[in-house]
Amino acid sequence: MNEVDVERVESAELQDPVLIEGLPGVGHVGKLAAEHLLDELDGTLVRRVYSDQFPPQVEVGDDGVAELTCAEFHAVETEGRDLLVLSGDHQAQSNEGHYELTDTFLDIAEEFGVSEVYALGGVPTGELIEEYDVLGAASNEDVVERLTDAGVEFRDSEPAGGIVGVSGLLLGLGGRRGHEAACLMGETSGYLVDPKSAQAVLEILQDVLGFEVDFGSLEERADEMEEVIGKIQEMEQQQNVPSDDDLRYIG
Amino acid sequence: MNEVDVERVESAELQDPVLIEGLPGVGHVGKLAAEHLLDELDGTLVRRVYSDQFPPQVEVGDDGVAELTCAEFHAVETEGRDLLVLSGDHQAQSNEGHYELTDTFLDIAEEFGVSEVYALGGVPTGELIEEYDVLGAASNEDVVERLTDAGVEFRDSEPAGGIVGVSGLLLGLGGRRGHEAACLMGETSGYLVDPKSAQAVLEILQDVLGFEVDFGSLEERADEMEEVIGKIQEMEQQQNVPSDDDLRYIG
Amino acid sequence: MNEVDVERVESAELQDPVLIEGLPGVGHVGKLAAEHLLDELDGTLVRRVYSDQFPPQVEVGDDGVAELTCAEFHAVETEGRDLLVLSGDHQAQSNEGHYELTDTFLDIAEEFGVSEVYALGGVPTGELIEEYDVLGAASNEDVVERLTDAGVEFRDSEPAGGIVGVSGLLLGLGGRRGHEAACLMGETSGYLVDPKSAQAVLEILQDVLGFEVDFGSLEERADEMEEVIGKIQEMEQQQNVPSDDDLRYIG
Amino acid sequence: MNEVDVERVESAELQDPVLIEGLPGVGHVGKLAAEHLLDELDGTLVRRVYSDQFPPQVEVGDDGVAELTCAEFHAVETEGRDLLVLSGDHQAQSNEGHYELTDTFLDIAEEFGVSEVYALGGVPTGELIEEYDVLGAASNEDVVERLTDAGVEFRDSEPAGGIVGVSGLLLGLGGRRGHEAACLMGETSGYLVDPKSAQAVLEILQDVLGFEVDFGSLEERADEMEEVIGKIQEMEQQQNVPSDDDLRYIG
């Protein structure tokens, strides 16, 4: 295997598609959103990307058959813009790996004619969220303007620590390649897998790209999480104030 | 030295051999199993693999002579299938190293005509084991079916965290190369070096590959471990409940 | 993107310029000093250096537009020596990265005709500073002598742990290339971002290189820090002796 | 700079020299021993080895002049065997770096005609030492025999964790290249810089290689350490039993 190995699974003709990325991250917001798109829309697996920058590992499926860790691209036609959806179970495991994989992802996207990139993710607030705002960052001011009109919030120099990982680099490296690129980051506590935040991000995307998906299954998952949160809050009241650690990543 | 350096120690003619891998891991199950095969069957050391992905270290033998850390391949003829046994004292020390070494191991295996791969290991249960089941994962459904018939258990999406390291990659990369590959994972507490779990794995292998080994020495070692466990349990009763840390890796 | 990617933003003709480096480090002394130079003097952005040795990240500006992490060179003409100022938000993230980036930085500097290098930084004393001395280290004895005359202190084998990162390597690798190179390290507690220490370093530089800058804004920032220190000292008196951790990096 | 950069400082003609390595490690035994040889015998600096596998750092000398971190080879003629002495302030900072640097060190040694290698170091016992034994490991049985005659102890499979770092690899890679290679490891508590252990190692070397050095300065340094130990033991008696941490690496 080479350092990065792109398996061409199928070909697909897409009309001026946009790249949607949803790899694991804060609140698993991006991953939930990308996977929900693939669950609800009819897509074709077109590329698998293997890399020694992913963990050295296989995932076992329901049939006992194991698959080498990879990232996947699905081609999806919608009633609005065509989509190329990038999903997977892992981020790169090193700095160099993030750069190398993002470059590969952009190469594949360009092969399908992509010139517009949306990296989906979450931004941690440290508090349980009432109203799910979506924070944005973009490669140029035109994109900022267009997304502001769609309801995305842009705040001075936020997120303060920058945007890290493949999402940040799709914006940074994509912008340097001349693409219109944006990160859409759903606000999320940061403590829990957050389907509501994923829905907020997808509602923006729907508006911008002109497609529609049903949110029933995400809402169900959100209800399950609500129950978890409810139980934690009950515990809080019974057992005095718990530390943040009690809440860390349940989902 | 190159990044990976394969020393050709001897040549051997094997008939359609299978690769058996047993490097260090959970409960040292794979390592114990591979080393027991080499102790009981008459094998020939055919290859040594040195790599800067192994720890920078020598091991000192009983004669004061030190050997550079490496992995070894032995050719073993049995009354059943011929075996190519891969053993050693170390896993790779980085993600990339795991990929690179596994590719090298598969290259060597193919040189000997291998098209079937068994990666041996343990799967931690967190509890002392009564009945030693062997959990499996495989590169395709035919292998799953064949091993199920031999008594291997396949459970939906288990182990949950995937299979990590050379064992996982032999399955993942081996499967991508078109080999029939499987991981056989003996259940083990995860706290102790576990000869009984190694025996359970080898009993499956015997059945599948048609060879037979004596288990006397493994059983002796298991009895020694039983004594250790007995003492720990005695201590538990005398001193209240100990933490898991008291049990961590005695062997 | 290559491992290191130099973007040629503009050209500039400088007369026998000196390289001034101020990347993040102890008390952010070097970074504050370099940025103050760029704020006060009229400079031109001439080069951006991108690298997979920087964190995989973008920084978001006030307009919501995000920029890929990089280091920047500005050409600055003064009434004294011309300057080539190297600044940025990050150090390299690995040993090899430090060496590779420093070599790139020196290549760029040589392209502009640099043969003299000043790496700016802080040296931690562990105590709040009354008088801000500037400690030096240099590539040869002539430089030591010249800087001693300008008020820089050179102390036997200090700093004891050597000088680490790009600053150290600009001196070490720069010296090996035949440049006159020096580190100028303002004393600083090590607990706080320290504008006064940055000013002490710049006052030496002014003297050595014959330019002048206004220190109003640095002094303002120093006053803000004084208030922070004042509050901490008040807290100390009220709450007994605090640990060093209470002081760690406020700024 | 390349990944490894060998600077040819001077040439030297040595008669069938042996390589003596003393880089930092347990109790700084090897480093103390190599530096004592260079202090007492008249040597010529012949090579400097720079590498991006060393820390990115300069060391500042008594004159304020800083030198890039490197390893050094000195050619030393004695009344016995000629020596090529390898010393320095740092080990490599990664696994691959240890392999790469050791290969470079052996290349340089071979350039000077070396076919015999002594890697000096310490082996931690966890207790203050009364009698300073020297433990050995070697590349073949002839060397074991020869060194046993000189008073070196060889113990079954000791040190149990193998020998790590450049010392271990000089033995392992040196042996693979056909050199007669040995590690000489002075017993040492592991808590303190240990000049007595260094002397024990050098006394063996003197005997084996037929040279003689004065131990006055090492003995002085040992006396200083005795005082430190005495004070610690006093503190122990006054303040009950201290933890091992109180003793960790004073020197």
C-alpha cells in the first residue's frame, strides 16, 4: 500500500457538485450530518481512501466481515445541487497526515468537478444549548456574505483557537486552490453526541444548496440524547454539583 | 540498514502454506500460541525482519549474546497444512510502521505461496474467564462460514473498537490483496498472560488446518497462572476489594 | 501542497538587510517585539511560508475569512538598517520540522541578501522582573563583543538548558552557514505575556541597527499587564501563598 | 542541512582503533566515562555529526558563543589500542532517529578502520551500590569470553528489558555488520549521576585495551556525590522514609 491509496469503486457524472465533508469531531456534528445525508438521499459509493495516516485498524461489520479503515466519497444527486459527500470513522493521526489527506480529498473532489466546499462540524460552547446557532468561517468575503444571508453567524475571530483538522484544512488549502470553501459549525455543548446541532447545520445546507431531507431519524436520536441529558440533570440535583467530567462524551 | 530489512536465513519449500501470526498483544494470547506451535512442531527459521519501526533495542540471551530486535518467520511442515509462522517480541511503534511492516509481512508470505492468513490474538473481557470462547473476524463471508463451522464465534460489530495493530492489518490489507484472512481472538480477562486462551485459539486452528500439538507445557503454564489468580483472589477477600490495577498484567 | 510551500507575495529591494525573527515562545517576548516593529514601521508582506510542520489549522479573522496557518516575512526600510521581519502564530510541531523550517527561513533570508540574524525571545527567570536585562548568545566572539557594547549580557553557559526551537536553530544553523547570528532574550517571569521585556529587547535592537520606534502601544499593553499582576498580588495577600499555577500564562 | 550532516573537522591516522561510545543515559555513566577519557588523554576532534533527530537546540559556552547540538568523534592515541571516542549531549529523539544515527556512527567508525565497538553505559539497580560490578552484553560468544576474563559479568537475559538507544544499536547493528561489539554497563542506583560507576567501566576498558588514565578528577566528583548522598540519608533519618522521587537524578 502507498501512503495514500485511492480505490476507484465506481464512476459518476455529477453536475457542478459541491463537496460536503463530515468526519468525526466535536459532538460528532459533522459526522452525524454527513451520515444523515447518505441515509436519506440515494448515493453511490465512488471512492475509498486508505492511508497509513489512519489508525492501523479494521472495523468489524454485522456479518463478521472486517473492513480496513478508510474514508469514503459518495456521489449524491438531489433536486438541488449535486453533492459529493466525504465521510469516515477517523481523522488523520498526525499533523502531516491531516495535510496529506486533505490534499488527496481535494484532488478527488476536483476530479468530480467540485469548486465549492462545505466542511461540517461542531463548535463547543461548554453549556447545554437552547437555540442551535451555526457559526461560519469562509475562504473569502463573497462566501461570508452569501452564507450570512442563509442564516450562518460570523463572529470576529471565532472560534478563538482556529479550526483544526481536515475541516480547517479543507477551508485553508481549498481556499488556496481557489475554491469557495466554508466551515459550518453547529453550536454544541461539546459533552454529548449532538443530533440537534447536526440538524441545524443541515437546515442551513438545505437552504443554500436547494435539497430537502427528512429529519425524523435525527430527531429520534435527539430524543434519546434528551433522555440521557435529563438523567444527568436529575443526578446533578440529587448528588450536588457534578464535575464536567461526568458529562464528557456520552452518545 | 534500510527502513525494513529482510534477512533471508534459509529457503524452504512449503505446499500451499497458511500464514499464522502471533505478535505481542492482549493477554499475549497470539504470541503464546505462535511460540507454542514453534516449540511443539519442527520448524526452520527462514526470514528475519529488522526495521527502524521496531524499538531501538537489543535483547540479551542466556549466553550474554545480544540480538537486534526483529520479527521471525519459521517454515513448519505438519501432518495437515504447511505453516509459515510469524512471531516476535514487538509490535511496530507508529501507525505508519504498522502499515509498512504488515505490507512487508504479506510480501514475504506471498513469496512462500501463502493465500490464507490467520492472525492470532486476544480480546479483553474485563472478567476472569470460565469458558474460553474464540471470537472471529474475517475478510469475507466464506471465511466467516467456514470458521463458524469450526466453532469460532462471530458477533455483530465486535470487537467494538475494531482490531488494531498488525493482526487487524493482516486481515484488512490481506483481504485487499485477495487473501482469505481471519483474526482468531481468544477471550481473556486482559489482566494476565493467558495460556488457556492461547490453547483455545490453537484448538480451533488444529481443527481448521488438520495438525495436532501437545498442550502439556501450555497447561503447566496455565496452572502457574491459576496459582497467581488464586493468590490475588485470596488477597481480595482479606483486603476488601482491590482495584483493577492490582491485576494489571502479571505473567 | 509540498512539505514546505513558499508563496512569493511581493518583491522588495532591501540594502544589506538583517533578519529579525519573533515567533511564539517564552512570555511571547519575540512575537510581541516583531509584531510591534511591524505595527510601527511601514512594511511590505513579501513571503508566506506554509508547511505540514505547522498545526493543521486555519485562523479566523474579524471578517469571518479564515487563513491557513503560516509564517510571514515583511520587508521593512528604516532610517537605519533595512529589516526582514519573520513573524507568525506557531512554531513547528516536531524536531525535524524545526530544522526544516529554519533552513527554509534562512534560504529566504539569503535570497534578500541577509547575512546577519537576530532571533528575539524571552528567558524565564521564575520571578517577577524589576529591571529588564537582555541576555545574549551568538554565533561567534565578534558578535558577542559587539552586542556586549550595546548592553546585552552574556553569562557563562546560560541559558543552562540551551536555546530551543527556531530561535536556537537560526543561531546554530545560521552560524554554520557563515552568518553573524545572535539570540536576544529578554528576561521575563515566564508566567505572563511580557510587553516590557519585548521593549527591552527592541531598545537594544534600535541601538544596534540605528532605527527608532515609538513604544506607546507596548507601554499601554504593559500597563494592562501591571493591573493583572497587581490583582494577582492582592489575591496572594488575601489568600495566603498561591501556587505558581495561579500565575501561569495570563495575557 | 540534510537529515544527517557529517562535518569533517580533521583527518587522523589511527592503527586498528576501537570505537568507544558514551552518550547520555542511566546515571550518565557512559557520558562521564567517555568525557573522562577525553579529559585525560590527548585527542583530536575529527568529526561532528549534526542531525534533525537531535533536539532543535544550541548549547551556550562560557564565552557566550552557541553551538548547534551535535555528536563528536575524537581520535585518541594511547600506549595501548588507538581509540575513536564518540560523545555528545543528546540521544536521538525518535526510534527511527536512533537507527539512522547509529548507522551513521558505524559508517564513520568504519572509515577510521574500526572493527571493534564498546558502548558504555549504566544499568539501574534501584539501590545505592556498594561494589560496582560491570554488566556486559556482546555480539558473539568470543567477545563474551574475552570480556569475562577481564572481569565483566554476563548474566542470563540481563538487563531484562534489553538495551535501548544508541548503545544497544551499536551492539545490534554493529554485530550485524560483522564487528565485535559489546555494551559495558556499570551498575548504578539510577538515581544519581554516578562517577564511581563510570570509573568501574573505565577500569575494565583499561585492562582490555591496554591504556591507563588517572582517576583523580572522577574520584573528586564521586566525593561530591557522596556528600549529596550523605545529606539525603540524613534527611531520610530525620524525616522518616522519603519516596524514590526525592532521589531522582541529582547530579
